[in-house]
Amino acid sequence: MKSVRILQNLSAVISSHTSINIPATTLFLHLRTKSTCLPARAICSFTQRTNENSSYPAAIQRGKTKRQTGCLRLRALKPFSFSTSAMAKSKFEYVRQFETQDPCLPNTWIVIRLDGRNFHRFSTDHGFTKPNDERALHLMTRAAETVMNDFRDIVISYGQSDEFSFVLKKSTMLYSRRASKLMTHIVSQFSSSYVFHWAQHFPDQPLQYPPGFDGRVILYPSNKNLRDYLSWRQADCHINNLYNTCFWALVQQGGMTNTQAEERIRHTFSADKNEILFSEFGINYNNEPEMYKKGTVLVWKKVEETVTRTCRTAEDPVERPREVTKLRKKVVPLHTDIIGDVFWEEHPDILEEECF
């Protein structure tokens, strides 16, 4: 009943544009327990009693009001309703319960692999050279380098054709190891970088429409599993490149249609394709660029970098521009075999997380 009387008094204030005093504790408790809307804006200030045991709320002022001990001074100004945004936020916040939590298993290598979406059509529409377009491969590498520079927990990347795989270290806590966050951030960063650097690699070929990339997350618990995965992708690169090199030689130099060339090499083995290339077109597959045959490996390396800085030395205390050499960790592209042990023996830091 006391709350009802308070609201009635407030309504009277608003209607008559007068002022009243209301015990502050009463109204404060009411507003704390009720969602109250008033048809007019009220300027109010809470004041505390002077004794130490007072539980009155601290002074909250909007506009100029008269301070009265233990009371609330109200003046009606213009139509206004008390904000219920905090209440509304609590009311609707339950929808977060429907979000799926997808943390990756701890102590596992996280691999994000992305692939070009409809890149067969995309490469045709943009005049990619067959079977390999060096510009397109360098553009993929450039986009992947951007991703690695933005996500320092990536220890190695491997790419070929229209795909790239990014390996995050086992102990990474990036985005709380949420698979969806990791995948979407890396794929979106790669896609935007691909578009951003397009003109540098295709200066005479405008981008006709935006490319798309899909992504997936794979977890590998052991170093052997991870190495086998990367070996699988490099073996796939070799198989596909040998097939495409033979196929396009038959079409471009042999005068066959796509269907005829496909039929010619349908049931052939690697040795048969090598024989066709060498005997009919004088192409030694072993002499093809390593980037085409083995793909691109991106690793971190410490390189010496010379920069100009304004500083002083022990011999010369005057500040002046000087060349300084320092070590910097940089992403370096390699076109090498990663199936054998040699690469891993030369780069032991990749599997030793303490180095990162």
C-alpha cells in the first residue's frame, strides 16, 4: 500500500508541477523491486543521513535539486519514462543459452584448412594459366603470410593449388580454442587478404567478383599424426600436378579435346604419365618448378634485418641516424619435401612449442 501511495503522490506532482518530499529509503526500495514507468521526467537526488549506520543510497543527481536529509526531492519537467534497459537485457539474455560451445580438445594440434569455393570457374573467368598460374600461387602465398603475421600461434602452413593449411601450436589458447572462432577468423582474414593483394599479382586482370573460401577444423593429438597430415597434402599436390601437367599438354600441345585427354590418361600410373610427357612433348617432369610439384611451406625464421635508427653509441654520444642490424622472426616460403625426415631435422623448432 505504501508503494501505491508513493506512486499516487508522484502522479500528483507530475500533474500539478509541484514538489514533494518522500522518504528516500521507501522509494529506493520500491524502485529496486519494481519496474516503474512514470509519465514525466523526474529530477531526483538521494542523500545520506549523517550517522554511520545509514543504509541510504548515495546521492544521485540529475539537474539541480535541493538536498534534504533522508528525503527525495522531485520536480516534474517533461514527459519521460524510467529506463528499463538493464531489466530488458536480463530478460532477453537467456538466448545465449542456445549458443554452442565448441572448444577444441586440449593438447592437440589445431589445423585449419581452407579451400577455394568454385575455383574451377573462378580460375577460368579470370584467365588463369593452365596447368599452373604462378601469379595465382604467389597470391595464395601472400594471403597466407598475412594470416601468419596476424596469428603468431601458427607454427607452420602448407599450401598448394587453391588450398592452404594452418597449424596452430598445441598449447594455444587463442579465442579460448573455440573451433568456430579460429576457423572463421583465419578464413575471413585469408579471403580479405586475397582480394586486397589481387591487383599486385594481377595488374592487368580486374577482379570480376569476390572469391570464396570454405574452411574446416581438424585436431591431431601427436606429432606423427600432424606430419602424416602434411605428408598427405603434399602427396596430393604431386599427384594432382602430374595429372594436370599431362592433361594440359595433351590439350594445348597435342590438340586433343578435354574429353579425349581425360580418356587418354584415365587408367594410367605416374610412370605412364611421365612417359607421355617425355616421349610425346619432350617434357621432363623432374625439371618442373618445385613450387608446382611440392607446394609452398611457410615457416618462421630468424633473419637479420638492417634498419636505420636515431641513436647514440659509446664512441659517439651525439644522436644521429645509424644503421642497426637486428634479428627478426619472419615468415619464409619454402618449396621443399616435408614427407621425409630431413625437413623436420632442419626445423626442430616447429614441433617444440617452447621456441614459440
